[in-house]
Amino acid sequence: MTSAIRELFGRAGTHVESDLRTLLDTIGEDFGRADMAALLELIWTDRAGPAAACARVREVMGRQVTRHRIAAGFRPPVRVAAKSGSLLGVVRNEVGVVSFPDGREYVAAVFTRSRPGSDDVAISRAVGEAAALAVGALREHG
């Protein structure tokens, strides 16, 4: 382990027992992909915490600057409130709520993993396309 890592962790005996891919897989498993969809449902129904706090989260997510992932799969008047996340150019994720003018809302959660240096634009576009296909299928059958 390098001295910079020792300094970061603050303990000389600290060591990392896995490679980056294993670490990322563990984070995904621990955090739970379905948990993100459940959390958004709770936020949108004011059951994740105080109603004012849930409203604030919805407002912030509705003003998200990043519009090239899930939001790219939808056109106005459909609205998307989302939160993106990435890690080391390997993980590019986004979760959000897609709201239609008829009042129906759908949670979309798209998680990706790629090799370092992969085409970020293509991956982000695929996130939007995957969300649009999934939501479209739900609208057709729901």
C-alpha cells in the first residue's frame, strides 16, 4: 500500500483486500439497485421522511443539470427528476422519476458498468434509451 493511501485511511495497518471490480460489485450489491427504486417511491409519496424534506428532494432532483442520461430518453411535456452518479469512469448510473402529463409516474433506475476509457456519450445515451424502453413497456401493459 502506498503512503498516500495509508495517509488517507490514517492507519498504517489498513489494506484493501480486493481489486477495483470486486469493490464496485460489492458497493452495488450492498447498496441494492432495487433499493434505489424503492427509495424514490418513498420520496415521491412523502414516506421517506418529513413531507417537507421529501418535497425538497423532489424539487432538487427536478432541477438536475445532467440531462443526458434518463432525461434524454423523453421529450416534453414529459418531465424527469433524476440523480446521476458515477465512479472512476467505470460506473455511470442514474435513478429518477418520469412524470407524464396524464399524471402517471414511473421510477427508472439504470446502472451501468464499463471498462475505463469507454465511450461516455454512448453509455449515457444507452441509459436514456433503456429507461425509455422500460417505461414505454410499462405504459403499454399497465
